[in-house]
Amino acid sequence: MRRRNFLKAAAAAGLVSSGLMSVSGRPLLAQAPEGLAEFPKGFLWGCSTSAYQIEGAVTADGRGPSVWDTFSHSYGKVANGDTGDIACDHYNRYAEDVELMARAGMRAYRFSVAWSRVQPTGTGPANAKGLDFYDRLTDSLLARGIEPWPCLYHWELPQGLQDRGGWTNRDIAGWFTDYALLVAGRIGDRAKHWCMLNEPSVHAIFGHGTGGHAPGMTGRANCIKAIHHQNLAQGAALKALRAEGGAKGWKLGTVLSLQPVWPVGGLEANYPASVMWDAVWNRSCLDPLFKGEYPELLAKDFAPLIKAGDLATIRQPIDFLGINYYSRMHQQPDPGGLFGTGYGSPPEGTRRTGMEWPIEPDGLAEMLVELKQSYGNPPVYVTENGAHFDDQPGPDGTVRDGDRIAFIRNHLLHARKVMEEEGVNLKGWFVWTLLDNFEWAEGYRRRFGLVQVDRETMTRTPKASYHWYADVIRKNGVPEGA
């Protein structure tokens, strides 16, 4: 009830969207202080990417098709008919991209492994040439002083497994665990930080509920199955990797998209919709991981899927939690929505990115404090934060993307403030993303990168935000001004 009353009062007063209040009621920085807003010594700076969005080379060296290969080649599924066939050609240009990270001073790189590159049909023996690529990438990173942070799954299931039911088939927990052990067995002597999944609730909602992402399935029941089976696979893999890597010093975690949900307009009538969507988007993965239970609002949905031991398997200790944050979500009732809810407008005056997502850096502060108050203050890394803006090269070829700089800067300032005032356990920051890439159903028309990629030549050109972020890393803090 305390959270509900605060949400209503703060939204009505217009304080949250403007970034003037923290969840504790203390003032938050809307602008940089004079001098330097420093981060703790040892704070980890890096960036994140995903395999299908940048690698390309989709048939090279034995890689099998994934659901995103199938989906992107299906008429009308992706803007402009774009596919990840070439993407950023990172498979062939990874050394150049590692050098870009090193020149910026980054000390960590979260990349995803393409399951179908390792096991072309999703099960069976490892494809040696596929693993060779991640072997080379790992060595290249370490040679430049960058920690590899492999993420085992970022939405690109092998099509062979989708043909067997994919994430709606509970057997996938075993398939995923076998795959995880194959990858860790190859590069786990050097890679010490392991992320199991990327945004399982988002993958379930858009890939299995609304159909806007691969594999294009729809319906509430499929969405619920995909959430539960991803949770189960994650738990099984965590347990297996912990048993395997205890003596190797592995740090095991996972990555969730966590976006505070608010009722549109702060209206009482919209509050139940916001609570339901919070349960689906946030709590359906948080609660079983940290508490061994599903949110009460969804208990009836999950009950038929839960077998003896499932919740114990899912509730595994983790060494860190990665959170991806972009904005709040503003919800209202919608009888046609997947769970009876739908998106509405943020408070009037809220600025937006080029994707029309509201810019609400204080929402990140809210989520970090929520993790402390409700989930034991786990070690947290922001594993994605960034924005698309319609930035174009100037006459001299330079991309002066001041909006992106301001976006990242303000999120960093809000995060630092709650580290200092609320004691949240934030350990590092990974910008999304290094390169302008294949942005899922949006194709190449959306650009989140610190580095521009020419679609014809694949030439990489660092933007102003790249140089700004390099300065942040060098100073271990956010300088005054953009």
C-alpha cells in the first residue's frame, strides 16, 4: 500500500517524469553537478551487443538457422525487409570492434553466443568451427584487457529446436543446460562472468505472446509457457555450471529487463492494469528467481506447468543480476491486450527518444531501490542502457549525437545518486550498444550505437557519444556538461 500511495501522489504531482524526485522522496540530480560525479573505485565500464544483431555470416562454418533467420526472411515481419544475414559483419571484423572497445578504455564486453553456431540444430555434438569463433573473440578481448561476459541466450533459438516446440516444450531446460556446458567447457578457462539469458520476459511476451518478434507465436498460454520454461532452463543451467565451475572462479548471473510500471495519468482506474503488467514483465522472472514463487496475480496461469521441484530448480543463488533499463511503462486497461492491459502516454511534457520511448532516468533509480528493498540488494550491473535518436553525419562526416550523450549521462547521474543515498549495490555499466546494428523487427532504421556502421562498406565511425563515454571511463565519473 505504501508503494501504491507514493506512485499515485508522485505521478499526480508530476515529479517522477521530470526526474525531480527519488523513490525515497530525496531530490535527484536532473543536471550534472559542478566538477565530476565520480563512481566507486573498481566500477566496471563496458558495452553490450548480441550475436544475431551484429555477427552476420549466418551460414558460415556450419552455423544452422535460428528463429530470427526464419522470421526476418518471412514477408512483412521486419521493417524494410531487413535481415541479419550480414548485420555488422562482426564475425569477420571482431578484431576491429575489440580495438574500438579498447581505445575507449572499456574493461568488459557482454556478447551473446549464437546457439545455432555451436549446435546447428540445437542438440548433439558441438560444431567445432562455431566454438572456434568465440575462442578467438575471447582471446582477442583478453589481449586488450577486456573481460569477456558471455550471455548464453539472446533470443535466437536454433530453428531445429523451434520445430520441436522451442520454449513451449519443457524439454528445452535440458537442451539449454547441455548447450551451456558445451560453451563453458570451451572458453570457461578464460571467461569468468556468465549470463544465462537476456530478457526472458520480453522474449516470451513479444516472441510468444504478441507475435511481433521471432518465433512469431501468439497467445497468453504460449507466453506463460515460454516464461516458465526459460526460468526452468536458467535454473538448471545455473545449477550445472555451479557444479562444474566451482574451482574455476566463475561468477554466474542472468539479465532481466526491469521497467517500473505506472498507471496512466496516476488514475485509480488504471492502477490494476499497472500491477498486472508489472507482474508479467518484471515479477514473473524476479519472484521465482529470488523468492521461489510466481506473482499471485499469475499463479493460476503458471500452476498447470509447475511440476515437483520446478520452483526449487528456478530459485538458484546468483553472483550478480544484470538489468536492462530504457524507460518506465505506463499502463491502462485494454480488453484486447495479452493480459488485459495496454500502453498509454507518460505524463505530459515527458521527452521521448527516436523510438518514441519516454525518457525517464529516475525510473532506473526507482528500480534499483526496489531491488534493494524487495530482493535483498543483490550485486547489480546495468547491462543495457542507451537510446535510438535519428542522428546523421554532419558535413564533415562527424555524428554529433548530443541527445544520446544526454540520455546516458542522466541515467548515470540518477544511478550514482541512489548508490550514494540509498546504498544500492550497483557494480558496473554496459552501454547498449557498441555498433549501429540490426534492431530486431525495426531492422536497420533504428540506431543505438556509439559507433556508426556504413551499411554499404561496413566502415566503423565513432560518434561523439563514443568519445564522451571514453572520457567517462577515463575519469571514472560523469563530467559536468554534455
